[in-house]
Amino acid sequence: MVGGTRSVPVLITGCSSGIGRAAAISLHAAGLTVYATARQVDALAGLARQGIHTLALDVTDEASTMEAVTAVEEAAGPVGVLVNNAGYGLYGPVEQLPMDEIRRQFETNFFGLVRLTQLVLPGMRRRGRGRILNVSSMGGRITLPGGAFYHASKYAVEALSDALRMEVAQFGIDVVLIEPGPVKTPWNDVAAASLSTATPTGAGGGPGDGSPGDSDSGPGGSAADGDPYATYKAAVGASFPRPRLRLYDAPPVRAPSLTIDGPSPGLYRLERGGGNRSRTISLGSC
Ligand SMILES: NC(=O)c1ccc[n+]([C@@H]2O[C@H](COP(=O)([O-])OP(=O)(O)OC[C@H]3O[C@@H](n4cnc5c(N)ncnc54)[C@H](OP(=O)(O)O)[C@@H]3O)[C@@H](O)[C@H]2O)c1
């Protein structure tokens, strides 16, 4: 089948790479009318060549979200399916991440999703049906070292989705949570790079900022080395290897339990619950 044989429009965020891009291609191949979006519309040229509709959409930009939803509605009617996929991982110690980075994490992973949901719901109610798919993560159920704000944003997506599902079922609208485990996409690179935004003075400093002369070094390191979280961050950074699993062949991951063996690189381990097998898993791959 080719895109467009089923005319109800599907709007997907974050299609420049990874899961969003794969979803756009797959749903188009299944005959749906797909509107793939990304911050940089140039990044969607390959999808456009396949006949997929493309639009610019930055989920943190109010005007951009409104323009995208309006464009779809004018061209194809109310959005039938919204896939809230755009997101990334911000990693680093709570104490050290700058507030503007923390806000950006929530603006992208949570508030952008909320706003798009608000914008498509009136059309879905008018049609008397619709489906909203929120891409959370297995990290919306468990928390791993270094990912306080990524996990918090995904936990927020989970709570919102569960409440919203109860609110809109009466209108024939379904809310679906997608909770992927590790998938080989650029996500890992973005998460690993975000660690560099965590610096001893990154959050604006303070009495325990690790600056020379600071005697409040705490158990995580010494003031002399300038960064009391140096060892912890090295461990988190070392936990971002490339996942061995590729998109499409990742097996389902059962709810895991986390074992922390120590603050050394590579010693954080996820164990599958209920079994005697354990496998090392990238902390950043959720
Ligand atoms: N990969 C995994 O292991 C994994 C596991 C569980 C959950 N997830 C979740 O799956 C979703 C997709 O991730 P992925 O693995 O496919 O990673 P990805 O390839 O890095 O894709 C992330 C997408 O989000 C987009 N994005 C970021 N900020 C945006 C913004 N402000 N407005 C619009 N788009 C924005 C990126 O666009 P740009 O190119 O413009 O940055 C990119 O298209 C995310 O929500 C992620 O948390 C991933």
C-alpha cells in the first residue's frame, strides 16, 4: 500500500531521525496520510521524496505548533492520529545542570507534547474519534543514574497520558503510551553530549560549587579536583555505548530492576526482573 489510501491525517513530531522517522516511513507504507515534522524541514527531504507530507514544527515554539496543526487541518481535516515523539535526554547531576537546560528538557519532552495535544483535541472531538500516541520510555517507569530530568519528564508524560485517557475516552479518543527500551538512534549521542552542560558552576554555583577554596566537597569528590561529581559523571558518560539492538529488531524488555554496584564506570547494571540472567544495558538508552 502507498501513503494516502487512508486519508485521516497522522501528525508525527521529531521525524528528522530515529523512531519518528521510522514511524513516518512505516505508516506511509501502510497507506496512511502522514505529516512528518521536524525543527529543520530540510532534515525531512528524504521523507518528502518518498511522498510523505513534511512540515516544520518545533514543539517548544507556540507559533510553530499552531501553524503546523492549522496546516494539516486545512489540507486534510482534523488530525486523526497524533504521535508525540520528539524528545531527548538531558543527563547530569541535579546540582550541576543549569536551570535553563532543565526547563528546555521539560519544554520539549512534556510541555510541547501537552500543547500539541491541546491543539488537536478539538478536531478529534468534532470527528468523534482520534488517537494520541505518546512516546514515553521504559525510563518513564524506572529511574537510572544521571537522568533525573529525563526520567522526570517521561514520568510526567506517563501521568498526563493516564489522566488524559480517562478524560477523552467519552469522545472516542484513545491515548496510548509507548515505552521503548534501547533503540539504536542518535538519542544516545544527544544524551551523552548533554553531560557537558553539567559543570560545577553550571547551575549558578553556590556554597558547594566545588570552586577552589570550597571546603564543602561532600562524599562525591574533593574540592581540590574542582568537580565533586567527576567520578559519577564519568560513570554515567561511560554508560552511553552504542546499543547493540537496531530499530526494528529490539525484543520486548520486561520491567527491569536496577542494581548499582558502585560509582565506577560500567558498574551500573540493569537486571531483568525475575530471572537469573542479567545483561549490561546503556543507562542512556531509555
Ligand atoms: N532511542 C531510544 O533508546 C529510546 C528509548 C526510549 C524512548 N525514546 C524516546 O523516543 C523518542 C524519539 O527518540 P529517538 O530515539 O528516535 O531519538 P532521535 O533520533 O534523537 O530523535 C529525536 C527527535 O526529536 C526531535 N526534537 C528534539 N527537540 C525537538 C523540538 N524542540 N521540536 C521538535 N522536535 C525535536 C529531534 O529533532 P532534531 O533533529 O531537530 O534535534 C529528533 O527528530 C524520544 O521521545 C525519546 O525519548 C528513545
